[in-house]
Amino acid sequence: MKSIITCCGLITLGFITSSVVTSVNAEIKVKGSASLEQRIFLDRPDQAMQPVDSSYPYPVYHQVSIALSAHVEASSERNNMVYTVHPFLRFDERDDERTNFDFRELKATIVTPKWQASFGFDQVHWGVMENHHLVDIVNQTDYNESPNGEDKLGQPMFRLGINIKDALLEAMILIGYREAAMPTPGARFSFENDYSYEYEGWGEEYHPDVALRYSKSIKNIDVGVSYFGGHSRTPELITPDVGPPVWHVNLVDQVSVDIKADLNRVEFKAEVLYKIVEDKSTRAVVLGSEFKLIQNQNIAVNLLAEYSWDQHGKNAFDNSFQNDIFAGVRVTLKGLNDSEILIGHNYDFYFGSQHGFVQAKVNVTKVLSVGLEGWWFNVSADDYANKTFNGDNMIQLTGYYNF
């Protein structure tokens, strides 16, 4: 599968390069960042289930890496084309799996007043919540970057968007299943073991997935209605009678609605999902609010709250957020180049598990930024989806050069 993804990337890159070269009047914009990251782990982790790779001495208390993220956009008014290249590269001193290269975006887009169409690697984000992204399913997660699961891998797709009376109707055909990017088994922030994958449906990992979305803004209310049909992004671990466990990738049908209403000082948010896997259906919902406590020219302070519920409880397909409450605060320092601090805490009523985090990025100048990230875990042994994070309490320091 990786060779197919690489081949698609090279073909798309070649097409973009040749098209840009022939577009003499193309306007090119470049932005991005280079970063140096230091992770410091505060505790000895639980004993690994299997030996860690020799390149990752166990246990690790510090971990240094460098990363490059560049976003290049070339637009040509002559043929209504926009070409986007967004490579991401990370080199980690400890973990070979965390050393990786990915195209977050690598696409060619035709843009007209009434519709637009693109082909290549793309990023699609659904939903409105801060902590639990219930309906976001199009792109696969890159767990090498952070435990929060917000970083996504680029997904090869054909994407068509049509403007209909101030609304947007989108259709996507996703080409090729991308397995989640994860650290070396037994390493920090990793799952217990590295198992092989098996897929439902004809074509296995080459089975095409389909996604549809209708989104519209009505005054101060944003509404999105989505459908996804294809392989689940959260595979199920199955232990057969003979042989090792495998990650089983089910075919799912998912219908979802996300809503955000801005009522001046308060924003109300909701994500509702109905999903069918094999003959089993599930209903899930996330309800949230964001209260603007302080708003002036120097500082903004917003209070966040979310409640996540899944009808299957402990037996949910993804049991990370089946009966959880989240509270947080976001501080934006407008006088300091819009620097931001986000503090949050999540509690699981079923398992008694909890975790907290601090994420801050201070923009010292337009080109220099400093990031601070901290994670704290207290996970129940019964919480099988998250128990491997116990002992991975961490502080992360990052320096950015923005260009």
C-alpha cells in the first residue's frame, strides 16, 4: 500500500510541476515552519508487552526531533488552476517509526465561481468540537505527532464541490486505505503491539470509500450534514483461535450532523452520529459550549465544556469517549502576536480514567515561536483503549522558525 501511495504522490507531483511550469503567470506563495522539539518524560512507563526496537532504548526519558512543514501554493488565473504542495518531514533521534515523510496535501484544483474540483492528497476536517472530534472520519490519524489525534495523514482523493445558493455540496472518492501512523510498539505514546491488517469488502485496502457533505451558514448558525461509506479509521483488534491478533478494518456507513451557533458571548456546539458496522448500529453525540469570558484588544479568555456519550458504553466501537466530560480554557494574547494557551481536562465516568493537557504557543516575533505542551494521564487498567498511556506523563518544548 505504501508503494501505491508513493506512486500516486509522484504522479501528482509531476503533473503539478509540469502544469506550473507551463503557467508562466502563476503566482506562488510559500509558508511553513522548521522546528526543533524536545520531549521530557517524567515517569518510568509500564513494562512493555514486547521488546522495543534496538533503535529505541527502553525506557526513554527524553526524545529530540526536528520537523519541516512547508505549504506551497501556485495559482494561475489563465486556466483557473491552483496547485498545492504541503510536505511534512520529521526526523526523530530515538524512534524510527516517528521518523517519517508524508504529503499532507499534494493536489491540483480547478476553481470556478460555481464549482471546484481537485485531485491528489488532501485534508478534510469535519466537526466543530475542541476535544472530541466525533464525526471527523475522512483522513487517517498521525499518532506520531500528539496523543490528541488532531494531526492527520494526507488522503488520496478526488474531490468535487458545488456552490448551491450560499451552500456547499461536496462529494469525495477516497483512493486507498492509509493505516494510522504510530510510534514503535512499546515506545512512548504507542499501542501495545504492531499487528497486521485485514480488510472487509472487495479490493481490501484498495476498496474505494465515498464521502458526501452539505454545509450552510444561516445567519449565526453553521450546519453540516455528512455521509461516509467505506473503511473505518478505527480498526477493531481481533484475536483469532489460531495465530496472532489482527487489526480488522470494518466497512461502515456513517451519517452525521454538526452544528455551531454563535450567540455573541456564547457558542453552542453539537455533533450527532449514527453509524452501522456489520449488523451493529450505534448512536453517539457530543454537546459543547464556549463562553467568551473576556474579550478586549489585548486578551481573549474563553471557557470550554463538552459532554460525550455513546449508547454502547464500555462496548463502544471506539471507547475513548463513551461517557466523558471535558472542561478547558483558551487564552489568546492578542498583544503578543496572537499567542495562545489551551488548558483542558477530561474525565471518563465509566472507567474513572482521566487526562489533562496544556498546549501553548508564544509568537515571539513573526518568524520565531516557542511551544510548550504537557500531558498527564491516570488511566484505569480496564480502559483498554488508553491504558498504554499510563506512565507517559510528558513535557514538550518546541522552537519554531516560521517562513
